[in-house]
Amino acid sequence: MKNKTRKFLFLAIAMLNFWNIGLQAQKKNEPFTKDNLIAMSQHLNDTEGESFKLFLNNQEKVNAVLGKDKAQYLLRDAISKAYFQGVNAVNKPNFDWTDLQKTMKSKFGEIGQETLYGKQMIYYMMTKDWRKFGKYYVLYFEKALKRPEYVVNDITWPLFENVNDPKVLKFACDVVMKHAMEEWYQNDPASWDTYANLLYKTGRKEQAIAWEERAVKQSNQDKVFLETLEKIKNDIPTWKVDSNNP
């Protein structure tokens, strides 16, 4: 009886091991399960690793499992950590972007360029190079409008104040802020104020007044918004008229 029991246990253990090996092999052949992708997402900092390459080359498949734009968020974060640590206006004044531009395009394609444009936008905002800030604001939001890593209203206000290029201002107003208000700022008077100021600066005074009045009402008569409303009504600029940027 003991021999039969031992044989039974041995057979059961052998079958269990066989089943586990088979399951592991199956999982390896099926990387796009939620558990596998979550596990791989912990190892994306190695941009030369297999996990990173799988996410990079199968972004839509990853998103289908983990959620909208999840692959892009994770890839962008990994690229930032690997290539942009310490690249800022304080540590790297007059930074030459040439090598990074080539690397981002050749190694990482669209998501690499999106990451690069975001870093350049912030860099030139910090250096107060408003022409280049406006340029990279447009390039960044053309790619990242629906998944920005920066607070849209916070990054758009300095653009309104300091950038005078009509095309850039119109893009900020009609594309970026319009989308942001529809998606995230339905009840945010500060964002409505930014939008109103952009409308005013791009020559749409009546629309600007309407949105600034909304901001005043929603904010319970905020003093700053009231002052802005009066300036708009009286054709007084609400932006920095001494900006040295074309």
C-alpha cells in the first residue's frame, strides 16, 4: 500500500511540474496578458531590454490590455530617465540638441520625438527664449495633445504672456486650450481666463469678454479676473507689451 501511495504521489508531483512548465511556456508565448505586461512594465528603464522593445514595437496591443495611451506614458517616462536627466537650463545652458534629436528619431520614432519636444519646450520656457518655446509648444502638442505630461493651463499661460506669433497663439487657443477645457477644465475659471486672454490677443474681443465673464462668475468675482475683463472691454493689452520676442 505504501508503494502504491508513493507511486501516486510521485505521479501527481510529476504531472503538477509538467503543468507548471507548460503554463510558463504558454505565458512566454502570450506576452500580451495583463499580468505579463504589468510585470514587464517594471523593467522598462533599460531602453535596450526586451521588455522596452516589446512595448515600443507593440504600443497599440499594450494599450488594448493596459488602457488608453498607457504604453506611451510608460515609454516616455523610461526615455526621459535614460536620456534627459540633468538636461535643463541650469545644468546645460546653450545645450546642443543635435545628438539627442538624431537618437530620439532613429531609436524611438514618434514617442521619442514627442518626449524630446516636451523637454525642449520646458527648456526654452526656463531660458525665456520665447520664439523657441512657441515653436516646441506647437510641435509637442501636435503629438501629445491627448496625453500631455505637463499641466496644460500652466504651460499655456506663459505662452500667452510672452509669445506674439499669431499662428502659435491661434494653435494654443483653438487647439490646445479648447481641447483641454472640453476634457479637463469644464469648471475651472483659471483656464477659462487663459482661454479668454488668448481669444483677446488673437483679435476675438467679443468671445473673450464672454469667456472672461464666465470666469468672473465661476470664481465668485475674483479681483484679477474682474480687472482683466475691464482691460478687455477697454482695449487695453492683458499681456506683456515689453516682450522682446517676435
